[in-house]
Amino acid sequence: MVVYLISPIARTLALIFISLPSLINTSQLDYDTLVFSQCDSSDTNILQKVTTKDPSYSNPNLLLRAQALYSFLSKLESESSRAKFFNTLVGNEQHAVSGWFQCREDYPSEICHRCVRELRDISSRLCGNATSARVHLRGCHMVYEIEHVDTPTSQANHHNYKLLETPERGLIHKICDGATAETLVGFEEMRTVALTAAETGVVGGHGFYEESYKLLHVVAQCDGHVEACDCGECVSAAAAAAAEECPWSTASQIYLEGCYVGYTYNPHEYPGDSYHEEGVKTSTGKSLAIVVGGVAALVFVAIFFLFLKGLRRKGDGTLLKRRSTSERRWEIFAGPCFC
């Protein structure tokens, strides 16, 4: 009886948990919205001309450069299905492209891959064959620089991270919410405590931190090549920049060379909620709990009905056994019948 019940239940559980990721709605993640871009080229159509084999494209150097960039972007898209951060150098002795992509650490690998694929399309459209570019979406960002490689050995020793000549921990981009927090009692102190926690949190969290303090939700992340201690210092600089650049904003996003910090004030903050975008609550933890609870309820109902079905079969078998025994006894008692 127990073995009879375990087999279908095991199959049911396996099917449910295999499909569990698809039951959790990831469509709420605003990963492909453009935050900002920086390009140093005015010709934003060069890469498109190469990929479409435009006959007006005649400069061989630009052609080789665009081909190297195309290979670089393809490499990033390919690696995004396996990693959240990837740094590489693609090209030859004459033309090469160096750079990286990075996804938000709390996003699933599938979302990371989609984001980098979208990032590739957007960067090609906005920056074309720019000699250096930086493009940030909500869920991922990419930085690259086209450079001249003098020797093959320089490829192995290449560690160029300041692609756009931005000073270390220099401000790249900021977003300050228009709402004012001057009337909110204790807001400044609350932000200070929350951002200070982020400074130490990224060190212990391998470059990523997401947490709530009272009514303030904070997200911080460092670029994958930034060491742990440098990451904490970068987030500290970003926190200082947030206080200076957005002193009374209820939400802000600060992008420095090497890290990012964002915070959102929400008067309806609840412990356990997950904010995958500043100001947009997706409550992934709650969604997961609901899904798991529903699965548990389905399993319980399945066990109950299988148990009833087993009892019914057992009861029918006992009744048939008793009936056949009674019939045999009646035949013995009555003896042969002659018509």
C-alpha cells in the first residue's frame, strides 16, 4: 500500500519542482529598460552597415574594427547564459575590443541572458562602432573599448578597466527622485544607517547587497573585477555622493566607476519583500511562498485521494473474497442440484 502511494507521488513532485521556476513570474522584472548610455562616436550606424553589408561601407579599418566589435558582442551574449560577469579581449594584433558585461546578482541566469542579448542590440543601435562605450540597462550593463594590440603577449596581461577615462570612483551617472524627503522625520539618519550597512554588506556578499532598513530599501553592487575591500570603499563613496547629489530625494541611483548604489523610500515596506527595481515591488519571496504552499496543498490532496482509492480497492477485494467464500459454503450446504 505504501509503495503504491509513493510511486505516483514521487512522479508528481518531480514534475512540479521541475516546472517550479516557470511558475514564478519573472515578467515583473524590469531588466531591459535603458538607464543611460555613453558613446564617443558620432557614427551610430557603422556596425549596422557592416552586419547588413551596406555597399557604402568602404573604409577597411572601420570594417575590421566593426567585425571585432561584432565578435566581442557575440561573445558576451554567449557567456551570459553561464555567468553574471564576464571580462574578455577579442580581436587580433591590429584590431581588438576589450570590456565586460555584468548582470544584477539576484536575477536568474535566464533573465541575465535576455538582458545581455537586449543590451547587445541597444548598444549596437545607440553606439554603433564607437571606440568606447558604456550602456546600462536595469538588469545589466556593458563597458567596452576598441584598442590597438601591439603584441600577442599583451592580450594575456591586459587589465584595462578605465575604458572611458573616468577617474577611479568618479561619478558616471545619477538619478535623483523629484519627491522631497525634508518633511520625513528621521529620513537622513535612516538613509545614513542603511547605506553604511551596504558598505560592509557588499564585502561579505561578494560584491552584492540588497536589504531593507526600516522604510528604506538599498541595493548595491560592484563590478566583478573590483576586489572586496575596494568594493566597500567604492560603495562608501557612492553613499557620500548620494547624500551630496540627492540630499532630500526619496529615491536615488548613483553610478560610480566600479560600483552602483540605489535606494528607495517606501512607507509600505515589509520584511521579506524583494525589490528587483528601485521603487517597484515584485515580492518574489511572497510569490515563491505562495507557489510552494500551493504545491504542498496539491500534494496533500493527491495523497488523500490516493489513500481513499486504495482503501476502496481494498474494501472491494475483501467484499468479493467474503462473497465468494459465502457462495462456496452455500454450495456445500445445499449439495448438488438435479433438475
